[in-house]
Amino acid sequence: RNHEPTDLARVAPGDVVTAEWVRMKCHYGCGGYGTCLTCPPHSPTPRRTRRMLDEYTSVYLIWWGSRGADREVLAEIEREAFLMGYYRAFSMASGPCRLCDPCPLEHPCRYPYKARPSMEACGVDVYETAHRAGFPLQVVTCREDTPNFYSLLLVE
């Protein structure tokens, strides 16, 4: 594999923090709002996300460092978990999906096996979740700051 994560941590589903304000930041702060089938208003609400998370006992927060993980890599990891017998495996990415440009909102997703909603689109407070897992994540205030990227893998 040419894109390895920096680290990962198993976290309790209750330590994955969901909040309505996160989705509001998508609505009133992201130019991708409404332009992609994996972003709000098409993505699960924070309440629905919370209910789904509570159906799992194993959640892995994957830290990609400053490189980020594209959805194809994340889809491969999810598929590997599925093939290992974790048939409920599901992943959440970071940031808007860029598999299609532009996303054909009037048609079904072209890549349903690769497209996954971002944690933020589902109302996950990535900052608090990363801190609870002991990982670094600060607000990027200038271009010289190094960003950190995360994703979630849910298995049962």
C-alpha cells in the first residue's frame, strides 16, 4: 500500500463526539454545502450518526498526519475489513468528496462503493474526538501551519 496512516486508535463509540453545531459549520462555512451527495443536506444528521455509532463496539480513529487519505484508500481499508468478516464495516472520511467534479446531484452516486460522507458532514466533532484519542489537532491559522487529517472506521 502506498498510503499508510500515521497512527490509529481504538475509541469507544461514546468518545466519538457528535454535535449539531458541526453540521451548521458545514452549512454556513463550507463552499461544498449542498454540492455533493456525501455532504449536507444529503448526509446523515448528527442524531442519526449518533444512533449509528452506538450500534458499534469498535471504532477506529485513523490519523493520516498532514497527507490526508483519499476516498479510494479509505474504501480499500473498509473493503479489507469487510472481507475479514466484519460485514458491518463502514468508514467516514474527512472533507468533501472529490471523486466526481462536479457531483451529479440529480443522479445516483457514480461511486457508491467509494463515496463516504465526511465526519464533519455527519456532525462529528473531529477536534474533540481526536483530543479524546490523544491525537493532535489544532485550528490551522495560516498556510505555514501543518494540518492533520482523520477518518473513522467502524467495525463490528
